Amino acid sequence: MESSPRVPLEITVRFAETDMMGIVHHSAYVVWFEAGRIAWMATAGVPYAQVSAAGYNFAVTEINARYRTPIRFGEPVQVISRLTALRSRQVEFEYEVCHRDAGTLFATGHSRHICVDRDGRTVTIPQWVVEGMTAGIKRLSDE
Amino acid sequence: MESSPRVPLEITVRFAETDMMGIVHHSAYVVWFEAGRIAWMATAGVPYAQVSAAGYNFAVTEINARYRTPIRFGEPVQVISRLTALRSRQVEFEYEVCHRDAGTLFATGHSRHICVDRDGRTVTIPQWVVEGMTAGIKRLSDE
Amino acid sequence: MESSPRVPLEITVRFAETDMMGIVHHSAYVVWFEAGRIAWMATAGVPYAQVSAAGYNFAVTEINARYRTPIRFGEPVQVISRLTALRSRQVEFEYEVCHRDAGTLFATGHSRHICVDRDGRTVTIPQWVVEGMTAGIKRLSDE
Amino acid sequence: MESSPRVPLEITVRFAETDMMGIVHHSAYVVWFEAGRIAWMATAGVPYAQVSAAGYNFAVTEINARYRTPIRFGEPVQVISRLTALRSRQVEFEYEVCHRDAGTLFATGHSRHICVDRDGRTVTIPQWVVEGMTAGIKRLSDE
């Protein structure tokens, strides 16, 4: 997994995401992480909307974010996501939030998830999802 | 309906709701309106969670908000909600956002809704909801 | 102004923007409208971050949104924004939220704004902003 | 610090905070943590609005949240916050999110902060803030 591909997602900071300190509010990053892993899934060839429509979700069990440099409105932001674990019932992702051009590292984070069904019960990740993600990792790594 | 009771809800401004202008972001009021009408329903004796759990929702068809005076973090806010229409498939609410003590009127707004079932189809508002709301209006008006 | 150019912005629905009805929450559209008019400004050649950094903001005085068709996670959304008024101290925008491919009209809306300075006082829109916006409208209309 | 007082804050789940899984979205907890530590400050006698108005802010450097049991709309929630570190430039808080009546532990979390001035520079926490917090801890512990 250490070598799993890193998928970038461009983020345009929303004015609504700033706070009275004049910077992006820390809770926005958590939503960006989510957008980042959904972009990862799409790039890997397993759109999360398909997983969700099939009745499965990667419920969040842990979120961690470390903030280094504040982000201001107008700065071009990139969230780079990487799958770091794919187990029978769990997935984990890592994130880097950085300046698109300057490369400044704004923040890092990770998240842990368990697969749940429509009733919220922990279940095994469906085989087609695992296979799709695995094939995506291989394909992206080969590129 | 003009005389339908006005139900107040105290709002503690969240830091996350401020923006880089140093005031509460205008989108937060829309969420407060929702909290306001849910407080209205609870006070009327028909908790919205019950309506929703029974498979019905008051889907929003229109939102209007007029902003008069900006709100700053730390100011005690009150949203006063009032039902202005209760039809077979529709409800409407009006809102006033004001300073809890000084009475300053920060904003006004209204929303229109249609009743939908679990599949998102427009349906008649269930009889028990209509009766509960009507009884609540009468009881609150008599107080 | 009726002929002012329409600027599209692609929106990827965020999972966080959905609600327990399984559709995008109505407050998200208000944030999308904002992203839409900021995209309009950027396209017109007057990045809003510059206006804001110069100490001016287009404070929202009114928001209106009409919701026609619910939006689901995974649907490709486009917000099309158009300036409908440019006065000495005020601007107005109109929005259409539609399906990127199918063209379904999900919602429409408009917003009114007054220009304020760092202290929140109503002021005349700076000349360079008016000229930039006017030149942008002309340039985009000619394209 | 281990014995610093625990300050509860009642949270009414907002419909907007739910997602299409039918539960509260994980990013809402991060905003609740903030509301929780602001309630802690108020209870300790040092309203955060005063700290912020004086030009100081506790910028977030780290957020961690562990989610145990999903929260549904309508459930009465309580965030219990506790200061776990008060250093010359840093503060840390811990949070428990639980059911107000049943006591179910929904989630736990912690946050780290550095004190910054209006320009975002790391500074020593003002003496009056430290003294106020320390006096508040003592007073609350004695109650």
C-alpha cells in the first residue's frame, strides 16, 4: 500500500469556508479529505456513487488532521489522496493539502473507515469494489 | 395563519459560521431557518424527527432571506419562526433573526415546502401531522 | 444587463452536502451561488480575491432560491451565473443550477449585494472594479 | 490538568448536518468540538469572543476524532469538553460526544491549538487569558 498511487484533486476555496480569522476554517479540510478520497475512488475506476448506490458506504471511524500553514481565500489548493490500507472490512486514506503551484504543505491528515450496509451494519467490502480498487491501483501504478 | 404563534429559538453563533468579513456567513441563516421551523414543529407538538421517521419530509421548494444588519461572533441570536400556510401538500414559514436582548432585526426570510414521501414523490401531508400542527397552533395561541 | 454573459461553473457534489433525504441539502445551493458569482468575477477578469484583498466586499443583502428537482450525489452539476445589475453601490446576480449533460434545471436563484468597506460601511464600488467588470462583460459578449 | 473540569454543551442535531447515510456527517462533530471548547471558555469565565476581539485566537493545529456509534437526527446530543493542556503558547482540549440521556458514547476527540495574533503570528497567550482560565478551572473544580 505504501506505493499506492497519489491522486490529486483541485480545490477552489469557497468564501463560505473562510472564518473571521481570515483563513480557511479547519472543518473545511475534513470535507476536502472526503472529496479527495472520492476523487481517488473515481480515478481508480470505482466511483463512490456506485458503491453508495449499491447500498455500501465507507463509514468514517477516525479522522486526523494536522494544520501547518493557514490557507487564504484565492489560494489554489490541491488535496492529494492515497489509499494506505485495504482490508476485508476497512480502508484507510492519507491526505496532503498543498498549494497547487508553490507546493507549500498546508496540512496533512488521514482517515479510517469501515464498510457498512444500508442498515449501518459492518460488512465485508463487496468483492467487485475490492477488485476494482485493486485493479485501479495496479493500473495507476503502471502509468 | 396570520395569527399563528411565533416560536423563538436561541442560536449561539458558531465560529465556523463566520467568514473573512468578520461576520456570520449568509448561508448560515438558511440553516438557522431550518432549525427554527424544526423548533416550531417541536413546540407545536409534532417533532419533525417523527414526521421524517414516518417517511415524510417537507422538501424545500423556495428560500428567501433578506439581510439587514450583519451578525458578529458572540452576539446572542434568536430565530423566531411562524407557520404562514398549511395546505394539503404544502407548508410555508416566516422567520425573523434578531438580537436576543437588543431586539435588533438582523434578517427576515421565508420558506416554502412540499410534502414528499421516501421516494421523493409529492404527497398529501399525513392527517396526523396536519391535526397535530393544527392542535399545536390552537394550544399555543390560547396560551 | 439582460445580455450580460452567462458563466458556467462545474460543481462536484460533495457527500457532506447530502442530507438524510438522500439529496443535496438546500443550503448547499446558496454556497454554490457564491462560488458561481466568484467564477463570474474571475472570468470577467476581476478576481473577487483581489476585490476582497483591497478591502471591499459585496455583502449579501438578499438571497432567493427556487428548487425544482432534487440533486443526488454523483450527478454532474453546473451553476450558470449572470450579472443582472451593476449600480454605483450594488450588484445583482442570477443563477441556474442544472445537470451538466442532461440540462435538467435543478434550481434557479438570485442574489443582491451592496459594496462595503473593511468596517462594513456601504461604499461606492471602486472605479477599477466597475471598469474591470464592464470590460469583462464587453469582452465576454464579443466572444 | 487531568482533573480540569468537564463542561457539557447541549447540541440539537441540525437536519443539515445529516447525510445520505441517514446519520450525522462526521465533519459536523469537528464544528461541535469547537462549540464545546467555546462553551468551556465561557463557563470558565473567559468568553472566547473577548479573546478574539482582543486580537488573539487559538488557531487549530491538530484535530482528531474517533467515531463509535452513528448519531441520528432527533437524538439529544451532548458534547463534554475538558482542557487538557495550558502552556505559554498552546492549549489542548478533549471531547466526548454522548447521548444526553442514555449516555451512549458516540465519539471522542481532541484538538491542539497555538495562540496567534491578528497577523497569524504565534504569540504567548495573554496573561489575562491564562489567569482567567486558571481561575475558572479552580472555581469549577471547587464547585
